[in-house]
Amino acid sequence: MKELSVNHLLGIKYINEHDINLIFETADHFKEVINRPIKKVPSLQDITIANIFFENSTRTKLSFELAQKRLSADVINFAASQSSVTKGETLIDTVNNILSMKVDMVVMRHSSPGAAVFLSKNVKASIVNAGDGAHEHPTQALLDAYTIREKLGDVAGKKVVIVGDILHSRVALSNIYSLQKLGAEVKVCGPKTLLPKYIGELGVGVEPNLRKALEWCDVANMLRVQNERLDISYFPSTREYAMQYGVDKALLDSLQKEIVIMHPGPINRGVEITSDVADSKQSVILNQVENGVAIRMAVIYLLASKIK
Ligand code: CP
């Protein structure tokens, strides 16, 4: 049987092209399953999974939970804000207490970059990173690349521009790794203050002009301005950001070709993209969310097969 090269999904940096393609092939099967009248398979009846979220989430949390339930795993959910973490319990103590209840796998979102790697080195369970600070969001990058493959037939050879707050974005870093591993060409576009100093080392192009970036690309992935991570002002005002780096329908329609619009959500409507762009036929934003369930089923299924 084909298997992943890793026992955890900590970041796209730690997996290879073979792993990504195996996840995609497995997701193809699960996408067919979740479109059946009975959307469930008995594959993981013997697996228990804890979803531990130290940061808010809509898409990732619900998508993981649904993926686990579609695979017939037992699921427990933990929100740090309602737990004994508020009384000072450490991350390792918290997770070891959860694991002593015979839990096999932990899906964690945390505000600290590196939290998932740290956990994988300190507890005995398979760890899935559901987003760690500004570091990585591997399942988001997998579902993004899977959606490009579905829409355009392949990822290899495609031109993808990632627009916006690259500096604080775990989605940007994971997307850069996954798209490059699959043979796409990647550029970033955004205010200079929101580009990391090490951007050149990642092997991506930098295009400061949004129109030129859109004219170059097949796909534009419009990132959210992460107001909760902006401790200082990185651009003069939201209005000026929207004017320079936001996509509206007039700009989209003025391009010589039809590009694909992606956004990881949640959208600041009228900032990164206007509503008529978000809801246009060029937008695949809800396809991304739909594919997230199949991708997370594939990741969990493949990791679980390594602990059985
Ligand atoms: N894309 C994403 O991670 O969204 P949530 O924060 O709602 O999970």
C-alpha cells in the first residue's frame, strides 16, 4: 500500500511531491464519497481524534470535524478558552491528559509558530497542524492546490500570484512550498512592508504592481488582511490598501484573460476583493471550502493508516 513519508502533518516543508499527490489521489476518492447520498465510510471506527483549537476558526475546525465524522472516527473538541489552559495548565500537560483518554491523533491550531513541531517532539500521538501562528497552514495549501488542479487540470506550469499580507500569512508560506513542489511558478504582490525580508530565499518573484501581477497569472490567491496580527500600521489606511491591492470587478473584467480568484477566508469584503468578485463565476472560494473536507479526510486517513 502507498503511504506518506511522515507520521505527522506539521507543514508542507516537511512533505514531498509524492506525499502531496498521494493525498490528492486519496482526496479524489473521498470527494466521490461525500457526494453520495450516504456520505460516510467506516474506515476509522477504531481511531479517536482530538481537535484542540487555541485560536478561532470556522472553516478549518468544522472541516476537520466533518472529515473525521465522515471517516467514522470518534471525535472530541477542545476550545482553549473554555478549558483549564485558562488556569495555567501547559500545552504538554493538556495534551498528555487528553491522550491518556486513549486518543490517537491531535489536530491543533495555535497562535505560536512552531507549536505543532514542538508538540510532535513531546507527546506520543500523530499531530496535524491546523495553523500555527504566521508559520504554516498545510491543509489550507493542500486544498488550494487541489482546487487549482481541479479547475485547471494540473498545478505544474501554472502561474499563481499570492496577493496581500505575505509577512503574517501561514497560508502564503504553505502555498509557496506546495505550489513549488508541484511545479507551479509563484509570485507575490503586496505592500513592501508586508513582504518578509527573506522572500528572495523562497524562490518566488515579487511583483509590486497588482495589475501587472494579475495580467501575468492564471490564478490570484487573495489573502486576508490579518488585522489581529498587525501590531503596527503597515499601510496608511484600509481604504488605500483596497485601492492599491484590492480586486474589484472592473479590474477583473479589464484583464485580457479569465483568471481564477481564490481566497482562504474569512474575507474582508471590499478590502481584498469586492463582493461582486467574491461571488463571481471566476471565484472558486466555496470550491476551496468543499475540497477542504475531502483533503482533510485524505490526510487523516493516510496518517491513521500509519498508527494502525
Ligand atoms: N482558512 C481558514 O483557516 O479559515 P478559518 O480561520 O475560519 O479556519
